[in-house]
Amino acid sequence: MAVLHWIAAVVFFLQLPIPLYWFVVHPQIRFWRRHRRAAYYAGLALSWGVVTPSLILFHQQLLRADFPPPAFIVAGFACIAAEVWIFWRVKRDLGVVRLVGTTELSGQGEVISRGIYSRIRHPRYAGSFLAIVGACLLAGTNAAWAVAVAWTVLILTAIAFEEHEMRARFGAVFEDYCRRVPRFLPLPTRAK
């Protein structure tokens, strides 16, 4: 059971800060483009600096004392494994430099529409959502699910900020990409 708690806690530690990081960066992107290194430090401090103490303080509320049902364990690991595979694909298709937001901060780059990005626009966020669900299944508490709901609202808002910035940066190219490729679910290919 302690192993399940650690896995859930590590997933929460890695995934929960993501929308907070982008809340720091995207709304003030013009400022951060002039101060790129400071953007990373501020984003990391204001995201992991909030999440880490919260996880430590509220770990007993987030993680159940007893063993979750076997079906929850299997489903939880399946969700986390799917996120690992999606992350690998995103890293392969984008590269590490793009993955950590370097192109957002530089204001350069291009709309990537190959690989996994030819099927869904936000695979990294979809994968993060799966990881959060997996961690909630392993954690097995109402508090974990409440955190997941709050995280989902935050990530959807961060995505809105990101798409606004992409529209400003790439205009019609991004609009066309949005028409062709769904946000999260890999649906049958749309007409081009």
C-alpha cells in the first residue's frame, strides 16, 4: 500500500504544478519573452513551490489508509502507463526544448502537426489528465478527486491562455490546425 501512495504522490507532484506554471507564463508572455530565464524560475517557484508544501501538509487527506480495490489499481496503472507513452510520443515529436516551453518564451517556432499532434492538439495535457485520474484511482479519496476537478478547471483555463497566444502568434495557420485537429480525443481524421 505504501508503494501505491508513493506512486500517486509522485504523479501528483509531477502533474499538479503544470497549469500553475502556465498561469505564470502565458498571461504575461510579452514580459517573460524579455526575461526568459526569470520566467522559468518564477514559474517553477510559483508552481512547485505551492504544490510541494500542499502535498506534504495534506497527504493524509489525499491518500487512503486502506488498500484500493484491485480494479482501481489496474485502472490506475493503465492510466499512468498511457500518460508515460503519450509523454514519450510528445517528447519524440517536439523535442525537449519545445516540451519545456522554449518556443513560447522565444515567440518563434511553428505549429507542429505531425506525429501525435496530427491526431490531437494537446496530447501532453490529455496525458497529464490520464495520470491525474490514475493517481486518484490509486489514492482512493474524495480529496484526491476534488483536487483532480480543480486541476481540470485550471488546465482548461491554461489551455485557453495557450491557444489565445498561439492564435496571436500563428494566426490563420493555427486556426486551420484547430479546425482539422481536435483538442483531446483522437477522432477519425477530419477533412482537410
